[in-house]
Amino acid sequence: MLLHWARLLQRTVASRDRRRALVARRNSFMRAAHARGVDRDTIARAIGLSPAHVGQALRGEFTPE
């Protein structure tokens, strides 16, 4: 029983942390593209996010996904 809970906890925590790391990496790549002249709407279309979410990422703010 304890191993079950340990496995469940590891999967949820590791998954959450991994997702946060991937979102942070994605946001840094979006900021790098924007710094090289790619506009916000083009980034939004290419990634599949709304322009508002891309704007938040470009400003360095937390994005909810």
C-alpha cells in the first residue's frame, strides 16, 4: 500500500514539475523568437496559443498552462 502511494506521489509531483519546466522552456524560446523579430501573432499561430497567453509569456509573466 505504501509503495502505491509513493508511486502515485512520484508521478504527480514529477509530472507537475516536468510540465512547469517544459512550459518555462517554451516561454523562453518564444521570448528568443520575439527578440529576433518574430511578432506575437505569428508566434501564437505557430504554437497554437492565444495572443494573450503569448503576450504574458513575452512579458515574463506566469502562464496558466
